Amino acid sequence: MDNLEQLQSSLIDRVASAADLESLEKLRVQALGKKGELTQRLKTLGSLSPEERKEAGQSLNKVKEAVNAAIETRRGTLEEAALEARLAEETVDVSLPARPAEMGRIHPISQTWEELVAIFGEMGFSVAEGPHIEDDFHNFTALNIPEEHPARQDMDTFYLRPAADGTRKVLRTHTSPVQIRTMLAEKPPIRIIVPGRTFRADHDATHSPMFHQVEGLVVDKTTHMGHLKGTLTAFCRAYFGVADLPLRFRPSYFPFTEPSAEVDIGCSREGGELKIGPGKDWLEILGCGMVHPKVLANCGIDPEEYQGFAFGMGIERIAMLKYGFPDLRIFYETDLRWLKHYGFVPLEQPSLVRGS
Amino acid sequence: MKFTLNWLKDHLETEASLREITDSLSMIGLEVEGVEDRAEALKAFTVAQVKEARQHPNADRLRVCIVDTGEQEVQVVCGAPNARSGMKGVFAPVGSYIPGTDMTLKAGKIRGEESNGMLVSEREMGLSDEHEGIIDLPEDAPLGAPFAAVAGLDDPVIEIAITPNRGDCLGVRGIARDLAAAGLGTLKALDSGPVEGSFESPIKWRRDLPADRQGACPYVAGRYFRGVKNGPSPKWLQDRLRAIGLRPISALVDITNYVTFDLNRPLHVFDADKVKGDVVMRFAEEGAEILALDGETYRLDGEMVAIHDDAGPEGIGGVMGGELSGCTEETQNVFLEVALFDPVMVAKTGRKLGIISDARYRFERGLDPQSAVWGVEVAARLVRELCGGETSHVVSAGELPDTQRQVSLRPERVRDLGGIEVPAERQKEILERLGFAVEGSNGALTVTPPSWRPDAEGEACLVEEVMRIHGYDHIPEVDLPRESYLPSAVLTPAQRRVSAARTALAWRGMMEGVTFSFVSEREAALFGGASQAMHLDNPISADLNVMRPTPLANLAVAAARNADRGYGDLALFEVGPQYHDDTPQGQATVAAGLRSGEEARRTWAAAPRPVDVFDAKGDAEAVLRACDAPVDKLQVTRDAAPWYHPGRSGVLRLGPKVLAQFGELHPRVLKALDVRGPAVAFEAFLDAVPLPRAGRQKPSLLELSAFQPVSRDFAFLVDEEVSAEKLLRAARGADKTLISDVSLFDVYQGKGVEPGKKSLAIAVTLQPRDATLTDQQIEVVAQRIVQQVTSATGGTLRG
């Protein structure tokens, strides 16, 4: 027995002092493996009498269990220590910057385009588009701007080289030719917005030879100027996010509308900073009016039966006002610094119901 | 259009303040662009008297003045040589701002003598460059009075924008009429009655126009003035002209300018002694030359009406008079021209000659034909008053055009079109105040527009007249009725694709640009060129003279520009138009993108990698996928456009349709545009991607297998020229039900592979559906794969 106790305590001592998992495993094999000391001893039990065998067996099993338990305990300790060591070794400088994964940006003009679609879409407008290279009829004549009309001269039109027959195509000076194309192709009721590129031969700090407009057109039997005011008021308030934004309609002139109006929104310029909302000043943002009877007639729509309104505004202008972009020309320069600063991350399409 | 408040009050009897007037102007459609209240700017400056001016004890050039401001006496040190006892001058007290020196006055001592204010020169007040001495006012200038009032500068200048339809408001009287109609006062009567003539004009008007072109100058009238004295015009007239930015010249010329701006009636005066024979209105000789009043010589053509005497053209009809027959200080006899011209003829003439004049501006907007009648009287009255002499009877040629017409107005149209209820009586009153004659009161009104309103053509015009005078502020805000409870789709599928393409590319880290639709011819030439038809006839500069053949041209230029600023590693894209011809079909929507430099920023975590053709291919595929193109079914061919590297570019095709091209940009293009390489690009042709069938597309039903997939690798040795696509296609086709994926994971050339060959290694995934695959089944498929690939590519399985 002494022998067995000695064996147990010696084994347990050795287990307890095993330096690492490898030597512990070696010890386990030495003690409990197929050729291990305790295993060997258990094998010798067969030569004993049943009584002795039972007693010796029980004693041996106790030793085995004790050694096993000691091994498991030690293993736990060693594993814990090994893990600690590994973790210590694996420590990194988490202040290192993450792997760059730059997201691109959406240009402010595109973003504004989407905002326009979101707001007017809620009011039942759909989006129409048309060619940038236009003919005289769609860009001028059908819109009641005859040749030599001062309004035509004021437009700084870009012309393409004359064709063999002497006619010159124009780069559309406004998005209004799409009104004509739509009215020629569709029967009223019509309710569209037309965002797109427009061109005028003018280049300075506040004019670009290419810019964007959005046109609106409603034609049906009952729409009047009150609807125009209601529509534009709702739009401006939603777009600028100012619920009590005042609008002012002033009489004006466009060849393709009558009556015509220019629309101002309220603002204040206190402290040199432009703030859009109720204030002392007004800021002109768009032109509009009731579609001129001649324009309707030019498109084969009877002005005695149908009427409606049209409006147009500069996309860059409303973007600059809303987001405070200071300079127009850099819009088109594809300057990475500007795009990154003023561009929009493509996470969400603008939407009224989502509040963006 | 500029005018002063007092000038307006010549025509408008009103008690309204400047503010009320300017607010009203804007709200009746005469948009105020600016008000210059010079009296306000000069408020601090008052008339003062120098009681005593004595030598400064410590400075030779300075004087110490005791100044009586009317309220008190103050001591001022003054350096002006003309400062003297008893004189009246202009005083600025301590605390006032001196515009000429941009300083605010402080009390102080100058060389030991106290100085409390300043006696000022014109330059110090910002009025002129005059700085010889302080202002010397007349003896009778009232002590303490504001200087602006004494100097006639207390008349605010108002500038308004006149829309092209309102030529009648290019005269102060027209503006006054509108204001009167809006309730701001009453329009004063104009003294335009006949001026008695005392002799027959020795010069007569004649018209010599073809029968079908009589309208070019339907009527002209004139008068002869004998023995006039043409000196400087009186101060009130000079002050007015100066206030609106005109330079006074002489009484006769100033009269013509004054009537132009006062009554919107351009006039011309000839020095009658320089006119040879009668004056004739006729089309100019082709190529005839005339020295005009602006000192320039112009070549006329046969479409321009000129005023001729026996010597040749003496004036350009409706545009500008001639220098040789113009009036000078010495002029004693004058012949007056008051004409009517066809607005279109004047506009064309002015445009062809490049002349912008006050006359042209008015004629091309349409004059009141009656002005040719009262114009001669008004002019005669002024000439007689300012220059004396005798006045002839009126001479004229042609007939006044009859512009009288009737327009009917149904009063309910103001409500139906304008959205405002305005009683018929009120409508009638507004129109009458504007000079329209109105008959009837129940039902439709019959309205006769006045001769000065050629713009009033139809009922809608009358609705506008009523509304603008009644006030647009009365227009209610009415919601547009919904056509349906929920809005329907706003965008067409093609429009949605543009959004989707943008979003997909931005997600791939690319920055969206919006660039001009035009480029330079040279840039276009690098990208396929622009046809003759795509050249602008009047480009704004040579850099922007053709329509772009692809947005890629602009992106490449932008890349070079950014690199010059130190941003050479970039990824740009644009979804926009390209132009092939001038028809609507010649414009296509393209998503183009360009990457240059290194793919990722230099970082500690990974080695940077230069961009390559597969970045561009990935971009192109991403766009096409975003646009619902069947990207897995596309074929790649090697025939990309010549602006790509011929060996490192490709075209993505769906059957015969080209959906995109991609590749490294050709080194020649990079060099020409100074783009730092490497640079890769793509163009995806969104319009070429087939639209999905209408209706909601359901995805195919997903079958989830309960059995584990098996993956096997194969390496094939093939000829260098064999495309990977061919090999992959063959492998995929080996067993369409069992093979769920084939991916290429290695391309190898070098040691162990003979020259001219390459090794392509693929991983094939087999997805069983009904039972776990046996080794034997796998072996069968593997053999099929090898067999298919070798027969398709001529390659061999690598041992």
C-alpha cells in the first residue's frame, strides 16, 4: 500500500510541477497510457484472487482517478497560462488605422435631382427627359419665341454648324422643349417634371455654359394659378426643410406663359449669412406661369378646353442655396477635394417618407 | 431702365414714399434692381460758412478756420488753398464717414491746433476726382442745409428690369401709368398738343420702299427748326441725364435722349445744313458704309433701312444716327426725325452690326405708333424752349399703321385661370386705368388695348393685366388634386438605371463628376472624334468647341487636372450623355469611369497595387449588374475602341449588342492628355441593356440541398492564346445539373510550363441534390470535365 500511496503522491507531485502541456501529456502517458505505470499495475490484477483483486483494483482505481484529476487540474492551469501567453503575444497596436475602404460620392447635382424626384413624385409628377440637341421649333417657335424676338436674343444660344440646308440645330437653352415633346406625344392630363442639362453661351463667376434646370408642367382642364402657388409652396417648404417658408409671386414675363410670375422665397441676411426662412429679404428662385394658349395650340391641345401651369428653376441654384456651395464653376471641374467634401454618400436615396 | 424719383413725379401725382413706390413696382412686374439714394450717402454733409480763416501758427500750408455750421461754431484745421474767410463750403462733423478717404472723422489736434470736423472737396465726398480745393458754394446757399439738396443730388435713382413685353415702360411715363393703375397716385396730363409751325420745312420726308416691304418703315415725321442756339442744356436736364448714367452733350442731343427715356420715343436730329436734298427712308445699298454717331464705320446691307440724303446714308434706321449730318454746338438749323420701324428689321440690323443702342432697344420691343404723331410736338416744344428759333410745320411720309384691335375678356377667366375672384367692375376699372378701353359689363368684356401695348394680344394677357394690378399676393395656395391616392411610379426603368448605375459605382469607391457636354476638338479626336455636325458654330472657347463623343474624354482631362494638384490616385465616374449626331437618337446615356494610379491608398496593412484592366472590367460588370444585365451570359471580345490598349481591353457583348467596353487607356491618349498612368477606364452603354419585361419579376425557386457540396481542383496546360472564358465555359458545360460553380484560381507561366503555354487552374464545385456523391460519381464528372476542356481548348490535364 505504502508503495501505492507513494506512487500516487509522486505522480501527483510530478503532475503539479509539469512545466507545460507537452510534459504533462508525457506524464499522462507514462502514468495512464497503454504502457503506463498504473495501467501496467492494473494488468497485474488478473493474477490476484478475486478478493484481493477487488481491493487492489479499487485502490488502484482511486489512484488513477486522483492522478487523472490532478492532470486535468494541471492541464486547466497550463492551458489558461498558455492562453494568457498567447493573448499577450498576439496583442497589436489597435490604434493603427483600419484598412481603407473609401466609399465614393454622389455629385450634388445628382443628389438634388433625386430630391426633386422624391418631392414631386409624391405630388404625382413623373419624370420626362428629352434631347440636348434641339431644333428651332421645339426650343423656340413652339414656345412662342419667334425669330428676332428679344427673348430669343437674350438667351445666348449655342448653335451647331449649319446643315446642308442652312438650318442650325441648337443646344437647348432650357428644358422647356420637353414640354413641347411631351404635349405632342401625350394627351392631357399631363403632370411631369423635366430635370436636365441646358446650355447658354455665357461663362463667368455666376454663369456656366452648361447648367441644369428642372421644368414642371401640368396640363388638364382645371389647374389654375392657385394650384401653381400651392405646388411651389409645398415644394419649396419640403425642399428647403422650412415649414413656414414664405413665398412671394411677382408678375413677370416669359413668352411661353401667361400670366407669368417670378417667385421669391423669404430669407434673412443678418450678419452676412444667408438664411432661408421668414425674414426681411426675398430671394428670387424660379419663374413660372400659366401655359400660354399659343403654346398649347402649337401642340395640338385646345386652349379653350385645357389649361395648366409650367415652372422652371436652376438645379445648381437651389442646390447652392440649400447646401451653401459657394462657387458655381467648380461644380463641373471634377475636383476630388470638392467632390469628397460636398458630395453625398450613396447610402440612401432621398425620400420624403424617410425624411431624407 | 433708370429714372429718378422726381422724374417719376413729373408724371405721377403721388404722396407715396420711395419705399412704397419701389415695393409697388416689384409687385406689378417692374422688378426693382436697385435704388441709389445719394442723399442718404451724403447725409452728414451740410452747408457751412467759414467765419474766419487764419494762418496755422505751426504749418505754412494749413489754415485754422472757425466754421459756422448753422447750429454752432467749430474750429477746423484745413489744408485747402481756397479756404478763406466768408466763403460757404461743405462741412462734415466729427463722426461722419468720408467716402473719398474711407475714413471716419475723429476730433483731434493737428500740429497743436484743435480740429473738429472737416471742410470737404468733391473727391472726399466720392462725387468726382476734383480735389483742387474744398467745395466753394454760392453765397446764397442756405446755412445748415443738406449739401445733397443744394447740389441737386437728393433725388433717388431707381433702376428696374423691364421684361421684353413691356416696351411701354422704357419711358418714365409708362412706369408712372402702371403705378397710377396700381393705386399709387394719378397720372398727370402730358402736354403733347400741337405746336404751331410758322413756315414750310425746306426738307421733306420721303419713303422709297418696295410694295411688299412698306412695313419696314411705315411712317416718318419731322420738323425743321430755324435759327436755334445749341449750347449746353440746362442744369435740371443735365442732372437727370447724369443720374441715369448718360453724358450730357448739347441741348439738342440731350433733348433726344431725354424724350427717349421720358416718353419711350427715340428721336434723331440732323444738322439741316449738312443734309443734301430731301431725306428718304429706303433699304441700304449692299455694302454702303456709314460713319455712325459712335465714331465707328458700319457696312450696311440690303435688308437694313437707312435714312438717305443725296449724299448717301445718313442714319441707320431705328439703330443709330450718322456722324456727318449730326448736330454740333455750331448747329443753327435742325431737322427732326420721328420714325416708326419694323421691330424685326431693327433687331436684325442691330444684331448684324453689333450695335446696342437705346433706340434699337426700344424699337425692337415695339413703339407706340401714335408716338410718331405726338413725338414731333413734344420735341418741338423742348427745342423751342431750350434752343429758341422758329419751328416749321410738320412734314411726314407714309401712314400710321392701324394697330387697333379688340380682345374679349370673360371676367370668370380671372378666377378660372388665375385662381383669384376679382369682380368684373374691378377688372374693368384696372384695365381702364392702364389705358384700355372697355365695353360691356355683363358677360364678356370687349377690350381695346391702347396703342402703346402691342403685347396685349389675347384674353390671357388681359387676365395677367388684371391680376398683376389687383395683386399676385391675392393668389391662394391650392393643393394640386391627387390623381390617385398613392403616387404611381415616377421614373421609367431607363431612368432608374441611371440612378442604379450611379449608386453602384459610388459604392465601388468612385467619385461622381458632372462635366460639360462639350470638349475641345483635339480631346474629341483622341476618343473617336466629332463629326462636322457635332461642332459648335459659336463655341464659347476653343476648349469647348465640339460635342463630346464620350464622357470618358472629360474624365481623362479631369484626371490629369487632379494629378496636377497632387491627387493622382483616383477613381472617377460620370453617368451622362454622349453625342453622335444631331438627332434625338444620336444622344446616348453612358456610364463611364476612370481609375488611375494605385488601387488603394498606401497603407501598413497591404502592398499597394497599380490599377489594371480587371478593375475596369469589374466596374463595367458592376454597372451592368446594377442595370439588370445578365452579366453571367456576356461574351468578351477583344475589339475595344482605339482609345484603349489593344492588348489589354475588351468588349462585353450580349449577342450582337455591345453593352460595355473596358481596358487600360491607350498610352498615346495618356501622353496626349498628360494623364499619369497607369489608367484604366470603362464605358457602359446603358441604353443598350435590354429592358426587363413588364411586370414584377420573381426570382426562380431556390432549392436547398441537404447534401454537402464537393470541390475538386484541376489544372490544365493550354496554349497561351486560349481564353480563360473558353475553358471556364467548357468546364461549366460538363454537367449542368451537378456543377454549381467553376472558379479560376491560378494562371501560371514560367518554370515547369513550356514557353507558349500557360497553366490554368480551376476549382469545380459539385452540388448533389438527391444523395451524397460516391467516389465513382465524382470520378465520372471529373472525367467529363477533363474531356470537355481538352476538346474545347486543345489543352491537357496537368499531371
